[in-house]
Amino acid sequence: MRKQTKNLLVLALLAAGVSLASCGNSGSGATTYTYHTYVTVSPSNWNQLSYRDNNDTSIMDWINSNLFEYNFEFDADGKIVEGGYSVEYSAATDLRDVTSEFAGLYNVPKTAGEHAGFAWEITLREDLKWDDGTPINAEDFIYSMKEQLNPLYKHYRADSYYNGATVIANARDYVYQGSHGYVSPIVSESFGDDEYIPMDRFETVEGKGWGFYELDAEGNKTDVFHDVQLKVTSGGNWGSNGLAAYVKAGYDTPAGDGAALVSAANKAGELMLTAENIVHLQNWIAIAMHGKESLAAYAESAGDYAYMEWQEMAYLGADFREMDFSEVGFFKRADSDYKFVLVLDNPLLLKKYDEEGNDIGLSYLAAYNLSSLPLVKKDLYEQCRVEPESEGGLWTTTYNTTLDKTASWGPYSLKSFQLDKQFTLTKNENWFGFGIDQYKGQYQTTDIVYDVIPKWQTAWLQFQQGDLTAIGMDVTIANEYKNSQRAVFTPDDYVGSMQLQSSYEALKNRESEGVNKTILAQKDFRNALSLAVDRAAYTQACTTASQTGFGLFNSMHYYDVSKGAEGCYRNTDVAKKVLCEVYGVDYTTFGSLDEAVNSITGFDLAQAREKLVSAYNAALAAGDIKGTAEAATDKVVLTVGTAADNEAFTRIVNFLQASFSVLAEGTPLEGKIELDKVEKGDKWAESFRAGEYEICTGGWSGAAWDPGYMLMAYLSPDYMYSAAWDTSAASLTLNPYGDDVEEHNYTMSLWDWWCSLNANPSSANANYVDFTAADSSVKCAIIAALEGEILKTYYTVPLYNFYSATILSYQVEYATRTYNTFMGYGGVRYLTYKYTDGEWANVKAGFDYKA
């Protein structure tokens, strides 16, 4: 999960329905503005080193500061620029790329040059303090990171610094020193001149497991043995050319358990293979990679890639040596009490540079990947150490678990804590931000109060009494309140869609006498269903706050987040033209592309009926449906599936049934299209992919800042709802540069186009081109072309873009009602109050939130 700044985390809580409110005065005679929210369960651990869930951040986010953070972009008049953002220093004052100092040291390549992003020097403000006035300097950060990675504790959040994007050099080895573990894929290690370990190097050694010996310079075995653990995952490389594809192609392991292994991996998300079945996979690899005659076809299509992918899933066993923290890439500068260095295994480009190499400011990654680092108060932390109860157990700590064991260096300090009842925070007068112009006029909130309220209905009563500043809108009140002037609708990257079955064989197998399903295999029929749904009416009837959606991506998806609003994919000309093309809108007849896009409704009954008749005639000619040119004899019965058959699902099915019945009027299928429904529980997605029902109202979210990667959900056989659609056979010719250069016209399968964006050459296609290093505008053109191809198959029919709904109190106002991807609505930092706590107490009961 990506790291976010404090403000974004707060707004994520709002989007989840956790409400904000105002309460009474907190000081004697002082003017106060209290922000009163609630949680369903008390937090138990707000220690940055070891917190586990979002609930714990309800305290943690307020008592810590950011080194770097996002802010709104403001115009010359001080007004917020819609969609804009800036990245600013906060607790840090400077950031320098010092990679050249460490080239060849740690894991930094010897060839790493200027601005390579492997090593960064951070300079702290010199006025940082704990809430009791104790000064903070670089040594405090060094101490805290040492404790974060302390092998005696193995803190829950330690992997934040040896997995993912922010990988500190030697951090993993320090955490696991003195133990044995499986640390990295074999291919990330180097053994002699071999990039990959030959199959004949692997063997099972008694007492050591399955693995391989290192070789000396002459190629002879040494005494150094590396055991190996295989991790089979339900997605990733294994899905494209590995075990899953191998079994899908009709082959199996010698023990006949290939399908079982794939099934187990799909169910569990990942499967660590044990000694009992490791030999089966070993034999499978040996057969597949040595190209036995019975596997010739598979070997030809998969080639070396299957072998390489297997090695990427083979994790290397290692004994971690004892080491000192001085070997970790995180240390204080000798010449300053306020500077420390971060050395990374994987480079992060935290600064921006112009064409001449001049530093022009922080990149969005500074706030995205490095907004904060762990910081604990040393004297208090030392008092909170807890020895293990048994020999060999892990140490623990009670730091930041109770009021008396909590320290703050953020804008608020913990003031009181009553377990399962209430906790409060108040302004930290020693916070550096309250004394500088950067935060002038911000943080008007003086106090924050959280009540523990398990049920939404109870919180709703408090809101109606004027005691809550905001509350998430439950579906039970949506019709009454979603048009309120105090309703705030927050976008999400989730696109709700109607997924249509892609397997002709599955459709045929589910037919019975007088019941047709295979007409769904006709593209025109699927197109007709799409055109028959009035998306505006659908969102009104079937969602709480969502808005009509027509593409795979919405306003939350950025092809280049560094460009701010300009980097929003849906705002680009190529993305707008794709929607016009798919929905038959001639944008050249409009004054602008925006006018053309705004005219799209996706609803056209006349055209829908033409497509329906076309599909019926084609099915009739193919013998796939019984009837005459005038009227069908068969009924078309399509099953809609869901996880739980509830009132909301019934509304959806009823809406679609009414839409399709109207669609069929005046056609040979009039009165012949029927929907039924089925409940599939937590297997609803797997069941749909397996062809067990025909319509699924599901969608995808995630990777909002990488739509090129997210297209895998629509093109990879391991992820697609339309699992039977062979995207490796569907061809696309495209010039992503948009110029007249003949060499820029490329023809590849849709799947290979995806691979070209994501450094994943999936086949021996001679036309494969790597676009991973191309300009973002070129990538955007590829994304748009692929989106168009996917939409025009009508296996996925977008219906709405998901929005959450919040009702905001009349006491407060957000900085903006336009959601900003980086800042939300500004959070508590920019929240303003129309009434003091005392004033609000006198008027809070007099407002109508339905208006």
C-alpha cells in the first residue's frame, strides 16, 4: 500500500464513513474550535514502529510530523488551483542527492552517477521539539531507525524499509541477523557468470533441503550450499508463462498435482511449497525446461521466459551474519547535528532537475515515499522496553500505548485516553509549524475529540443533534440527503461495470431446451446491452452517490502524476477521443472535445435495437438460436451473479431487467430476454471467470497512478473477468508517437502492447517493442488505444464512477469542495470554522440538513 501524507489519511477515514464533529469548550474562557470524530474500536498501539491497522493512525497521524508534504497549488490571488499541487519541505529544510559519494559502496552501483537517486542527505530544521520541549536532532532519527530495525523486536513496520520502494541498504540483513530466512529471488543474486542457475545444479541434500552448491572458479562444488524455497503466486509471472499457463495448456506435473498447486495458490494468494511437493514441481521444471517432445508446443511458446520466471519465484535461503547498525545505510553526518544520510538499494528520484541538471525542487516522490521516517523519544522509549517472557521470544514495547507513555512532535498532543470510551488531543504548542509563515492561518482546530461509537445509527443520532461535524452517508438515508447542500461527494478510482461472459463454451454448456445463452457471444448483442442502460438513471436508482462512468478510468487515474491536473489521464485529448469513438460521438461537429465528451450518455435505444436485431440474425444464421426472422422461439435467459443476494443487488437486477425488456420491444426478442440471479458468496469472481453465470456487476480499483499497469486487469488471462478472451491473438496497429514516421507504426497483440508498457516481454514476437522508457505522452497514447480496444469488445461495460458521500456540519467548511488527489479537501490543516464551540452550542439544533 502506498504511503500517504497525514491529510490524505484523514480524508481516507472520512471516505470510509468515520465522522467529524464539534463539541463544547475545552479551555477556561479560551476560544476553542473542536474537531470531534469517532471510531468504532479504540486504538491500541500508535507506535510508528509497530502499529498494525488504520484504526491506530487515529492518534498516530496527529502526533507525528512530515519531512516533506503535499500542499495545494495557489494562484497569484491566493486561490486554490483546481487539481494542482506542490511538494514542500516541512520538518526538513534541504534534500541533496549524494549518490556520487557512495558509488561502489553498500549496494550502490559503481557506475552510479550524478542524480542517480541512491543516496540522499536530509537536513532537519533546528527548532524541532517534543511536546515537553526536548530538542530533536539527527541523532534521534538514527536511534529511531535502529530501533525500527532492531532484530530483538522484529517490529511489524520494519519491512517498510527493506521491502517496497524505500529499501535502505542492509536493512533486511540487520533485522534478520543471526537467523535463517528466504530473502530474495535467485536471479537477484550473482553466482559466477551464470545469470540463471542451470537445472542440473539443483539437488536435495539431507539436512539442508533442496537447493544448490556454489561453484569455485574452476566450476567445482564448494561447501557453500544455498537452500531454496519456491513461492507460487496466483498472479504475476507465474500466471503468464509459469505453472498456471502450463497446466491450462493441458500438461501436468509428473505427480498429477499441477492443477491442485495452482488452485491452492489462487485460493491462498501465495503458496510456499513444502518438502512433500517440492519434488513434483522440480520434476515439472526439469521436463518443461529441457523441451521433451511431449511439451514441444509449450516450450516453443514459453521458451526461456518460463525458466527465468521460475527462478524469479525461487527464494534463496541464507544465514544472516551478525552485524552492527553502522553497516546500515542510515547514519548521521559527522559535521552536523541536523544532517543524516539515507542510502537505498533501489533509487528514488526525490528531486526534479532541468535539462542542464539544475535542482528545481522536490518531486512528488519525496512526499509519496518519504513523507515521514520513524521517530521515538529516546528516554521514554527506553523506559517502555519489555523483555520476552520466554527464552528466544521477541522483545516488545509499551511506547505509545497509553497516555503517560505517549510523546508527540506533531501539531497535536494526546490529552486524555479512556479505553473504549473517548480520547482527546490538543494543540502542541511546541510544534515548529505554529511559529512559521508556511502554516499561518492553518490548523484553526484547537482540540480533537474521538468518541468510541460502534454503530453508525448512534453516530447518526449525534449528527442530527448537531454534535457531529460530518458523517458518512449510509444508504438508508441517501435518498433524503444526497441532494443536501452539505453533502460532499468524494471520488474513488473504482469503476463499477457490467461484466459479460466471454466463454462461448460455457454459455453453450449452460443452455437447455428453449433457453439460449450463446447470443451473448455476439459482439452486437453485448453492444446492444451496453446502449440499453441509461447510466444516469442507473446511478440514481442503484448507488448512493456515484456518477455516470463511460471508460475504464476516471478522474482519479493519472498517467503522469508529476504533471498534476495535466497528468490526469481522463483529461487528455487521446482519452477523450477514445470515449467519443466508442460511444459513436463525432467530436468534429462540436465546439470542443469537452463538449463532445459531455454529450455522451451511453444510452441510445434506437441504435441498441439495431444491434440487437443484427445479433439475433447472426445467431439465427449460425444455428445458435431457434426462431424465425420475425420472432425467436428460444428465450434468452441470463444469470446475474453476486456475493450476497440482498436488497441492493435486487435493485440492480430489477433495473437491468427493465432496461433489457424495453430494449427488446419491437424486435424478434420482444418478451424473450429474462434475467435470473444467483448468490456465489466469496467465490463470485472465480465462478464468473469459470463461466458459471453470465453477468457480473463488478469492477477494479488500484494502481490509480499507473493506468498502464492497471490495464492488466482487462488484458491478462490471470486477472480478466473476460477470461476466455484471447488478448494475445487480438491485434492492434498503432503509432503511439502520432507522427508520420513509418517506423513508428507497430503491430502487436493487445497483450504484447501491455507488456511493452510494463517491461514484460511475453513471447518471441519479433515486433515486440519496449516502451517502458518512452515519454509519458507516448505511454498515454498506448493506454488510450488499449482502453478503446477493450471497451469495443463489450465484455466490460462501465456504468459508474464510485463516489462516497459525507454530510458536513454547518459549523465548518472545507478549503475546497473540489476533491484534490494529493490534498483531498485540505483536511484539518485547512478546515475553517463558522462558529466557535460556544457559539455552536447555541445554534447547532437549528439547521436542516436535507435542504
